[in-house]
Amino acid sequence: GAQDSCSHRCGELLGTCSCQVTCQSLGICCPDYKEFCLQTSPYSGSLMGGKDFMIENTALNVSSVLTCRFKQKIKTSGYVAKDGKAHCISPLLYETGFIPFEVSTDDGLTFPYSGTWLSVHHSKVSDGEKCTLVNKTKWQYYGTPNTNGSLTLTWTQQALAATLINIEVWGYQETGDSYSENWLAEWKYLYTLAREIPNTGIFSFIPVPAKGNYSTWDFGILRITPSSYSDGQSNIPSIWSSEHALAWHLGKDFRNDPHAWATAKCIEWDRKEEKLPNFLEEIIDCPCTLAQARADTGRFHTDYGCDIEKGSVCTYHPGAVHCVRAIQASPQYAAGQQCCYDSTGTQILTRDSTGGSTPDRGHDWGSPPFMKPPRIPGFSHWLYDVISFYYCCLWSDNCHLYMKKRPSSDCRTYRPPRA
């Protein structure tokens, strides 16, 4: 009877059969388990969204009007392909982890189908899923001495089913008062860089300062979408670039004297930091050696941006071969710790080298419950700890100011885990 159906009931144990994930290995699934409890391919994608994923095992009527709903509130469009397979587009999320979603075939009246989407930190998503800023350093230093000319963006053209595409610029901001209830995170569409260009997988241009006050946005991302959608439309099929410092679109004031512009920004950041609570007292100390750091897997994990197993490309930590981050954010301020080591296995301290270990006001991986600053994965950290590193250390020579606010923790109170 109807009581044995998994419609609207995935994850539940029913009277005569099960709609729980374990039912398959136990052999007690309800007959329609696979139809209503969705398996997706792929099952994960960037938290920035815009990924088209297919629903396996569920054949739907091509005329169905599909709505996909994430976390019971974020609706995105779906469609049924010619082969009868349903597809959803993943949404922009301000969190990582498993996100429940449901599917409606009656234009949003009922949502009998459900499944789980895995939202992933933007730096962990494979390069093939993003568009690539060719020679990324050039993008992020554009307008500083000896950096000019054209910039190139490449992407996998098969990733978007479109002959014409648009390339948009988005900016990230956090508004409201720090560490208060009204502190909010927002990705905002700024402007369209290129419109209705052929989807060839490559685009080159000579950047000009952005119009109006868009050039005040210094941290952001690019989005490629089919030209059939309107500018800045949310949760549509997209290919995002990596997030980056928007040096290439900054105003004439930056281009005329990047050093002075960055120095002013660095001093302004330094003053803002003065007013914020001190998070340094509550983060854990670093392991003393590289061997300890790699062995303490319960508390420290490899930093995606500087990994000895992947060739030690440590852009922000010259001289380091490996960095780790504390897994847990600190209890009150959700801050992070980062520890870097040189080729002899010794911890690098910032008082000796700019490649040193630096603590983070924003934990790079974010922290539960996410959603609000300072807990947004990747991007809160960029705003407090990375763009300020550009102001003080990379675009000007005021690194002493940065290091004073982000001094290395040594290992005096570090205790290795006991067996």
C-alpha cells in the first residue's frame, strides 16, 4: 500500500520497509526507495553553486516542470533532459557540508523526492571545474610596476551547453558590525566584463579601471554563464574562477601610484584591527617541527595552498615547503591558526621571514554553523587576512604592520598527542 512508499519519507524507517541509506546493504528497502531517495552525479560541487548535476535512477516525464529546493528554502530551476533524466542546478551557499535538497515535478506544489548535495570549499574543487586565470599572479599584481598588457581566461567549453557566453565580475563584502548579530556576508554581481562572446574556452582582454564605484571592490571572482540568462541572475549554470585580488580592475588612483594606494589601505586595515577583539590569546600553539605537524592529524590538517605532497607551491609563504592549519576554529572568535615549515623541518616565524606562520582572524575553512561572518568558508579569511596581506606585504612594503597584527605563535605550549 501507499504506506510503504518513500515519497516524502527518505531517511525514515517505515513499518514494513526502510527508506534509510543503510537499507540497501540490509536488503530491506521499500520498492520505490531508489525513485524517491535521490542519488546524484556528481554528488558535490563548489559552494559558489551553478553546477548542473544529474539525478540517477529517477525517470521523469519530459514535460514535468522541475523545481529543486535546498535547505527547504533556496529554489533553483531544474529540467528533464531528452533521455528522461532529471537535472538540478546547485545554489550559491555560504556554508560547506551536506545540504538536504528536494525535487518537485508539479511546479513547486509538492516535493516528494529528496537527496543530499555536498557543498565544498572553493579551493578544494578541482581546477577543471573552474575557469582558469592564466598567470594568476599577473591578475593580482596588475597595475603595479612592470605588470601590464593583456590577461587571459581559459575554461572547459564542454562545461557549459551554450554557444554564446557572458563573463561577469562579482564582489564579496561583509556588512554590519564585526562580531555582532547584524554582521552579514554577501556575494554581489557587479558588472559584465564581456557579453555574447563565443564559447571557445579562451578569452583575452586588456583590463581597464572599472566604471563608477565598482573599482572600490578589491576582492572578487569571475563567473561565466550562457548568454541566454540575464546579468547577475542567481543560481544558473555557471563556471566560476578562483577568488582573487581584483588588482586588474582597480581605479586610476591605484594605477597612478599603487604603493601609496596600498599603504593607505594597509594603515586603514591596521586601525580597524586595533578596534577588534584580540583573537591571538585563544588559538592553539603550533607544532615545533614539520614531523610533529604532519603527525598531529587530529588537530592540524594540510593547508590547501602549501602542501609538500603536491609540490609545495607556497605563494604566500616564500621559503616554506609545507603549512598546516588548525582544524578547529577558536571557541569565541572562530579564528584560525596556520603553521609553516622550511626544508629542514623547522617552524618558520614571521619575525625571521615574511614566509612565516601567520594566525588568521578568519579560519580559512570556516566553522559551523557557517552562514555569517567570520565563519564563511574561505571568503571571511580572504577579507581579514589575505587582501590585507596584499595591501601591506605584496602591493607595498609595510609588511611589518601586518606581521605585528598577525605574529607567529611559537611552540612553547605545544604538547604532542599521547598514544
